Amino acid sequence: MNAFFREHKAQAALVDSLFFIAIISALGTGLFYFAINYGLSSEELLNSFYSSDFTTDALKVITYVNITRDGEIVKADRVVNSTDEFDYLFAMIKEDYAENSKKEVKITLPTQKNIAKTLYEVLKPFDSSFDYAFFISKEGGVQGEQNFLVMILALHKYQPEESDPSKMVTREYYSCRPKFSNVIEKYIYPSVGSLDSSFGRISLCENSGTCSSFLIGINIWVSKSVEIFNKINEGDDTEFVCTKLEGIVKEVN
Amino acid sequence: MLSRKGFIGPIGDDLPSLIPIVTGLVIFFSVFVLTLNTYNEKNVFLERQMDMTTVARDIKGDSLILNWSQFNHRCNEMKLRRYPYSFMIAIYNNEVDVTKVIDEFKGLYLDDYDSIISSENEFSFLGQKTDEGNKNFFCSYLRVGGREFSENKRQYTVRFYPIAVQQPIGVNTSNVNATQFLIVPAVMAMVVWE
């Protein structure tokens, strides 16, 4: 028996080494997996900080900038006329709400256009990359109840049949009156994958002095061609109930 | 003689088992070094991102810059913190083509006091008239021993933020030169590198 083991010593060592390489492979795979996945969640978190900062900044800037009563935004290197009257977008929204709080449309079309123009100017450098929705809604509105005071949707319209390449993608603005309060979560979020949002709270008062609290928010997402947007662009959607705001980009430029 | 049948030698006898052992060790140490490098690189990247977020938040404040002095004061406070990364921050008007900002940064050369000493391109930063003359909304910090951004061959991170800036705007009147302070939309661009 002893003589047998002495003769097969090398084969035992070979099996040991094969076990060794199996253990090393398992360890190597584990390390490789760790290297690939390390920091991904932290990176995602940091990116979400950036997205959150970006949307919050956008929402704040919309409320800060001065615009004329016609919705024109002053440029840094321009001269303005002494007759131009500058105001904040929210001053116009508050005026509209105070005057029309008993009517069905509380924010008038000129103010809706001013909101769209301000959105366009503030997010102009990123215009080719993003689509967005700005809204003011009743705070604590019941799900299913129509509770949007105003919703401005900015979408890219793809027109592949257009011969001029510069006109194949155009920026369109819509004023929407969705039937349900959760339309963004229900229709936009699943389609675009990632949605960056920022919200604030404002108080709007009626002429009688009764004030209500409203939620103001902006949702920004990477521009994509999805079914719901194509429906809105073609004017046959039933969820958002949108009306196209004409000439926003042309008027601003 | 019977017990020494097939014996080649002390090493020769173990040669078939040595090959997988050496291969295993080579594989293990290769993966170990790769993992260590990736770990370090990702840590550097995450720290750079963290610092960038902090610096950007502090410079922006409440997303509103009231004047150049305020911007410059915030910028100088940032420099005192001695970050382990270099950064450049510039504010542009809302007409800027964000895809060309990085080329403008690459064309800038800074002195020991983090001021621009030369540029390959015309500046397109937002400026403001102050008592000390025209000043640009530009802030830079070159860490001790750090290289210029133009010489940087390693990774960098760039970010853009919408921001509002209060600017003195000339008013067109028939007889007097009047100025009105209005808030305009702008973009803050920031690049961080090692």
C-alpha cells in the first residue's frame, strides 16, 4: 500500500493544484465582480444630486427672472426702453388667479404663453437635450380629480418627412388640462425611464382675500420619441388634453 | 529500484502541478491589481464629484448672483478650502452653446494666483461693470502642484446649472443715461480635474 502512494505522489499534487486554481478562479471572479460594481450606487446617488440641483435651479430661475408684460426676457447685453415695464412671472400668475379664480380657466392664454417663453429662455442652452413639464396644481388634490391650474408641456416634434434637416426636430409648447392628477407619473414616467423633478409651494389669493396653497413643479427628462408624446404632437391624446401654444420659439427669437 | 519507477527528479516530479499553481497565482494577482486600480480610480472619481457638487452649491447660493463682488467673494472663500482638485467656473448668458464651453476652458492658462494669463480664444463669459472696471464672472482654482486644464490628459468632470444673475441694464432714454438692475437667466459651467 505504501509503495502504491509513493508511486502516485505526483498525481495527488496535481489534483491539489487543480483545487487551488479552482479556488483562485472563484476568488478572482469575486474580485472582478466587486471591481465592476463598486461605486455604482454612489455614482447614481451623486448623479441624482446633480439632477436634483439642476431642476431646483431651473425652477428657482423661472421665478427670479424679470420679464416684460409681453413675456420678453431682457438680455444681459441689451438696452431696454424706458417705457418697458418689467415684472416677475409670478406676479402675472397671481394677478390672473385673483381676477379669474371663479372661472374655469384661471390662468389666461397670454400668461400661459409668458410661462412658456420664460421656460424656453431659462432652459435654452439645454433645449436640444430635454423635454419638460411645468405645472401649478392644487396641493393635496384628490387622485383622479382635475386639479391643475396650469400645465405647460415642452416637447420635441420629430418630422422625418421634412427635407430641411434643421426643421426635422422642432420645439413645441402645449398648454394642457389633464383629467387626472397623476398623468405625469402614469404616462410620462414609464415611457421616459428617468424623470428629474423639483417642487415648491406657493400661495395664490382670490380678490375676496381667500388664499389657497398650490404646488409648483417642474419635471425634466431626456427627450425621447414615445407614443404619448406623438399623440400629443398629433393632437389626438385624451389624457393630457393639450392645446398647442403657437409661436413661442419664433416670437422669442 | 521498484519504488523509484517514473521518478524524474524533485522538481520534474511536481512539474505538472506547478503549472496550474503558477497560472492561478498570476490570475489572482492580475485580478487583484485590476480591482485595486479600479477601486482607487472610482474613489477619486466619486470624491471629485462630491467636491464639485459642494463647490457648485456654495458658488450658486440660492441660484441667484446679485453682482460680481458677491460672486468673487464666494469664489475666494472656495479657494481657501484648498481642495485636492482644480476647478474652473464661468457664467455665460443663456445664448451659450454648451457643447463649446469645454473648448474655451481648454484654451485658458492660469497664473499662480488663479487668474487667466492667456487664452487661445475670445472670452464669452458674462461680464459686469464694476468700480474696478469690467469684470468677468469667472472663478478658477489650481491645486498645489496641479497642471493646467489644457495639459490635463486624465479624466475631468463638467457640469452645467441654470442660474439667475442681476445685471445693470441700460435704459434707452432721450436725455439721461439711466441703469436698471434686472435679473437675467444665465448658465453656470464648471469643470473639475486632478
